[in-house]
Amino acid sequence: MHYLAKVLISAAIAVGLMLAAFSEGGAIPEDPWQVRPLLTGAAAPAFTARTPDGGAWNFDPAALDGPVILTFYRGSWCPYCTRHLMQYRTIERDLLDLGYRLVFLSPDRPEALREGQGEEFLPYELVSDSRMTAAKAFGVAFRLDEVTVGRYREAGVDLTDASGEGHGLLPVPSTWIIGADGVIRYSYVNPDYKTRLAPDVLLAAAEAALAPPGE
């Protein structure tokens, strides 16, 4: 693994530890810096979300066929998220060749995912977490204050319409590498939504997660 990748991976782990230590209690925070994400080494939680067709999409970490990469993003309305997902296309084939199942979750309602997907075949899964079940389970959900919701609305972003829900929640953008045994091998959680995990760092982390212990 390249030295820079190792440094960035260590930094990502440090951010996760800082967030976990900073937040106390189980209530959903109003400050994204106070979320309490699950830590590396923890068992990934089971959850149910929805497919673009509105059907149930179940994630059962006890019954995985192989490793999984889960990425939470804020929604199709977010230009930083759109750019980030496009960047991931550069390593998509590499991750698939490593045996990873790629899943992207957002608060977008199923219909919005279906409209955005169009007729294009995608080698990854777009999943609606509009009820924020998964984001809550992973500890990355936070509640927007009314002032911020108003600013988004003035900018043409109606979060209630985007999700079909009135909870006022968003996920902190984050990526999780989960082993075939259902254990979290790596996570990157950064409340600064403008700073995203670089594709080469994710690829290095994905390769490292498959390496036997001690290597």
C-alpha cells in the first residue's frame, strides 16, 4: 500500500474515533460533528431500506455472500455527492474485481432514484434510505435546524419533497467497508460534506481489508 494511502486511512480512522468520543447519548444530534458512528471492528447492523421500485431492500450482515462497500450520500440534489459518485466510477471495476458489492444509500425517495437511474445499467445498487433507518443504525444521521432547512428551500432544494418524509434528517457522507463476516473493516465519516474520500484511498482500504491479519 502506498505511504500516502496509509496516512489518509489512518487520518480517516482518527476522525471516526474523534466523532465517537465527542458525542454522547443516543439522541439524533443537530450538529453533524456530534454524530456517533459505529467504529471499525463493530458488527454492521441489519436494516431495511427500499429499492428504486419501492420494494424492500434488506441488509443482513449475518448472511453476506462477500464483502460490501456501503456509501451514504446526502441526495441527488447535492453537487458534491454527484461529483463524488462520478469519481468512484474510476475504481468501480477494480472494486468489483476484488469481489465487493457496491451499495449507495441516500435519503432520496425511491421514485427519485428511479428517475435518476434511467435506463442505464449500473453495476452497483442505489438504495433509498428515505426513512433514515440505515443512517440511524450506523450512527451518521443528524437533524437539520429550521434555518438551514430554510436556506436549502430558498436555494431550490426541498428536502421533504426529496425524501417524501418530514423528519428533517440527513446522513453525514460516509463510506463503510464490511467484511463477508459482517464486521466493519474500515469507515470514513466526515461531517465536512465538501471533503470526500478519495477513490485511490478507498481502493487501498478495500485491498487492505481483504488482506489476511498481520499483512
